[in-house]
Amino acid sequence: MPVIESLALFPLSDVVLLPEISVPLYIFEPRYRQMTREALEGSREIGMVTVRPDALGSMAGEPRLFEIGCLGRIAQAQEHPDGTFHILLIGERRFRILEEHARSGDRLYRCARVEPLTDARAESEAELERIRGLRRELLALLEELIEAMRPDASPAKMLEGFEGLESERLINALTQAISFRPVEKQRLLEAPTVLSRFEIMGDLLRFRLAELGTQGPGSPPLPN
């Protein structure tokens, strides 16, 4: 996939966009209102990137970013009389920032040259079987998490929406649905394979269960 020579960057501290997942956003800062307006006049594409935790104090300026982000396409946009926007952004594919462009002209927002990323696909039967096993384990962990967090809910009914999803979409949907911290979602975004995302997701669900005082299947004993 060819390099994108100039992609508008939208840095946020608390949102991580993933492929095939939609995120509603309210755009109010002048630089991002300009970015949105110009995107709507052109490709409708924006590069969502997450601000590094140690750079949160410089959000008003140009904070340091993780180099892996997700290209999003504006599916819906409503401009308000005061110039702000409500938009719906749908993730399309991951990218790596190669080089950030210097500010030029009257552009207020950041832009970069980026490389679209393609996931390495599982090919061997052993790897595919490993993914199938991790998928079963992940759904069991999710059921336990639902029971721990929503004792009055029906786990089987809540799982229906996830069980039929293709593996990559399942991971992305769970990343969006569960209140993981941004840095945890970033780990999943950066993982280069579906297999590695299943492994990371399993670890995150076990950790969440441990925080709630229960353990998922296959979890190591908790320290005393």
C-alpha cells in the first residue's frame, strides 16, 4: 500500500480509534475545526493518534505522539452555527508516522507522511488453531467479566453480539466496548497480528478480572 504523503493528525489523550470501529467526536478547537472543514472538502480522511502519557501536560501545544495511529473517514458531519462540528469517524486502517511536516501557510493543525500498515495474516494450521483456541478462551473470560460486573445481566444474551464476529473485528469491538485505559487500547492497535491481539486481549481481561477480585480460566494465582 503506497505511502500517504500528507495526512492530517488529530491527537487525543483519551480516544484510540481502531479499524472498522466508529467514534463520535465533538470538534471545537479552532485548529481542529479547520482540519475538519478541509477534510470534508477533500478526502474526508483524518489520522487519529494517541498522545503519550508523559506528554499530557502539553496538550495545548504539540505533545509527543505514539507513532502508530488509525486512519479514519468522516462518515457523518454536522457543522453548528458557532463553527463547531459533531462528526462520526469510522476507522479504516492502521498507519505508522514516518515524518511530521513542518507547519506551513495558514495551517493550524499537524500533518505527517504516513505508511499504511497491513496485518500479517495467519497462514499455518497451527497458528489458525491457536487463534481458535484463544478465541474460545477470550469469550469465556468475557462471560466471566460480564457476570462479575453485571450480576443481574444475562451473559449469554450479551455475548450474542460478539460471538458471530470475525476474529479481527471481535478484538476491535471488544477494545471499543470495554473501558480499557488508552495505553492498553494502544497496545492492541500496535500489535502486528491477530494472534498477538488475542494474546494481549486475554491478558487485559485477566487483569480486569483480578482487579474485580476474581480470576479467569488459565489465570496464574494472584499474589498474596
